[in-house]
Amino acid sequence: MRCSICGAQLKKEGDICNKCYKEFKEEEQVKNDKEVLFKLKRKYLPRYQLTQYTDFYIVFFLAIVSLLAFENMAGALILIPVLFISIVILLYLNKLTSRGTQYTFFKTNVKYKYDFLFIHREKVIKNSEVTEIKYYQTRRQKWFGLGDIRIYTKGMVFNWLELKNIADVLGTVEKLKKLLNIEESQN
């Protein structure tokens, strides 16, 4: 007889081999895992978000100044509300992104969920596939106490899951390493 999944030769009577059965049981365990150990959300700080678009503000400011220099008061008066409306829209979109992003750590897996307007993504990574956890901080993120965390895996195409704008990034990385049993030497 042969395994109905992989086609391997079976020594005993049955439908599937031990390897496929073990993989099936592991998938079922991951699918049925409801024991939440830790939840993380992307941090939304309006002050930080405002500093992300400084080049945008500079362009608008230069456009307004140049319109005023050429005595085009009407054009400058139109650009000023456009600038403020743009800022409000960008802040609102960042708030929606932060609100719709969630990382849930279960006993057997990590679940990434992203909901933004019409985009819905969900990714599940088995804890056994996690190989390394690192954090990254830009200078601006350091000023606001934020950072990005990358969870590297052996099974993903791009081989990492990025957790953006996480508060207390150092403490969170340490907590995740303990939670996922990642050794310190892999920093």
C-alpha cells in the first residue's frame, strides 16, 4: 500500500504514513490553538506620525512661499487648507492602519492580522519555524520610544514578519524571545 498524501510505501495497512500523520496532527494543533499568550498592536502616536511627513510639509511650504513671492495670494490661500486637510487625512489613515494591525502569540503559533479599508490579510507562523528575533529603530523612533521587530523564520518566502512601531521595543523583544524560546546568542 501507498500513503494517500505523499505516495510513500507503507509497511502496515493504512491510508497515510507516519510523517504525513504527524504533519496533519501538527496542523490541527496549530489550527485549534486558542490559548493566547501575548497580544501586540502597532502604536499610534500622532506626534510621531507628523514627523514622518516633514519632506511633504517642506514642499507645501515652499509652494506657498513661491506663490506669495509671485504675488499669487489666491493660490497660496488655496494651498494652505489643502496642506491641513492632507495632514488630517494622513493622520487618519495611519490611525486606521494602527487600529487594524494586530499580532497575537499563541502557544503553537503567531497570527498576524491586518485590516485596512478593503484589505484583509492574515498570516500564521508556527512557533517551531521561528529562528531569530531582532529589533530596529530609526532615530525618530528612538525619540518616541518606538521600534520595529522582525521575526525571522525558516519557512516563509521573505523569511520574516515585521512588527512596525512597537512601544517598548527592547522589553517586547525580550518577552518574545522567552515566549518563543529563542536563545540570546542569536542577537
